[in-house]
Amino acid sequence: MASFIVNDYILQEIDRIYLGKDLDKPVKIRGNVRQRKLLYHLNDARLHLLQERAKVSKQLEYASVTVAGVLHDLKTPMALIAGYAECAQDGVGDKDYLQLIRDTVDKLQSIVDSVSVPKPFAARDDIDVKEFVSARPFFYAIFNRYRDMVEERGIKYVIGRLPGITKWYCRTSAIVGMYVNKKLIDRVVQNIVTNDLRYTPRGGMIRVIFSKGRQYFYIKVSDTGSGIKQADVPFIFDRGFRSDSSGSGNKGLGLYMAKDIVVRHGGEISVKSKEGKGTTFIIKLPIVPLVK
């Protein structure tokens, strides 16, 4: 029977894998049959550790981005609450500001709840918890929620109507339908509108247009703001990207989160812009096909 000798090389490789050192370096297979078999198993262990390390790294990165995204998304509701409270104090307008504040507090709670997940990566903000919605009234209501915030800045806010719909493009003849996570889509709209608002001067305009195709529902949000430098356009959806200029390329984390949510809904988001001429964001989300 052939002897099995654990030589210095094998001991060194065992120590390296155990301590997690230089895991990118493959185990060199050599020696007799039994030694080679052991080294193959060591290399498999090395690959498994690499996979686990990558998984943990991804979970930590997602947790970091999620928390940063929540902090970012809390800014707009807080600004709305401050504005409503000021209007109520000054007696401006005839709206039920107390109810508006309550509604906004509920939205704050829903944003906070989105990170109250006990396990890393669990359901990823409940992305799988989707509801069937009628696209045009659903998106009209979300965008209309920001009307007061936009118009009090002296900016014209126009939300377009959806063209006529035929049953070929949707589940019934009355609606263009889709399945969405309402809370997450609301965060997308919030990020787009607040970014447009930030870089559109008083007297400017933000326009929202809805349209449809055979497979997708389209939302175009255009502003007459400062626009984005052409060199920055390819990067504005990158995590943490900030333009060197003061123009609307300075997006930070908001657009990164918006793109992540849209993509996880099976859609796409893109941008067209010209410096000094304004910016247009285009969102497309899949339509539920007609059930025959």
C-alpha cells in the first residue's frame, strides 16, 4: 500500500486556506495520487471561501447603500413636513395641513420600515411584494403629490394625459396595467422630481409625459434647468457620482437607487440632457400582457 505523506507544501497550503490568505492564488496540484486528491479538495475549499467572501461583501455593500439611500430619501418628506407646518402657522391656503403632515409621516415610516429586515438581502426591500396597478392614474397620483412643493418654488408643473389605449396593449380595454412595489416606485419618482426641482430655476418648468408601447409604459420627466455636462451624462446613475460642476450632474446616491429599483422591476431608466438646456429622464416599466 502506498504511503501518504503530508509534505511541507501541503501543510503550507492548508495553513493558507485556513487563514484565508491569498485566496485568489490557485492551489498547485502536484505529488502522488493521494496528495493530488487532497490538493484538489483544498482548491475546492479555496473556491468556496472566495464565493462566500464575495457574497458577504455584496451583502455589506447592499446594506451600506440601503441605509445611505434611506437617509437620502428622508430629506424630501422632512422638507415637506417643514413646509406644511410653516403654511399652517402662517395661515396660508385652505388645505388640511395637519392631514398632509400625517400622510407624510406615514411615508417617512414606510421608508424607515424598508430597512427593518432581519437578514441580509432578505427580499431586498420587499421587491417581490408587488401589486397590480392601473399605470396612468397610479403615476399621475404619485407625481401630483409633489405639485405644491414644485409650484411654491415658482416653477410650472405639468403632468400630461395618457393617449388613447387599446386592449391590445394591456390586460383590459380600460387600463394599462403593471405589477409594482408601490413604496419603491414612489421613491423613484421622489428622487427624479427633487433632482429636477433642485436644478430648475424660478420661472422654469417640469413636465411629465406618459406614453405606451407594446410591452412597456413610458414616463418622461423633463425640466428646463441647468442640464448636465455631456462628459457627466454616462455616469450620473453610478453610485456616489458627483459632478465637478454645480449643474444637475451632481446627483449623489439618489439616481443610483432609482436605477436599481427600476431595473429590479424589469425596466430601464435613461437620461438625455444638454448643458444649459435642461434634462429629460425616461423610465420604462413592463406592462402586463392581455389575458385572453
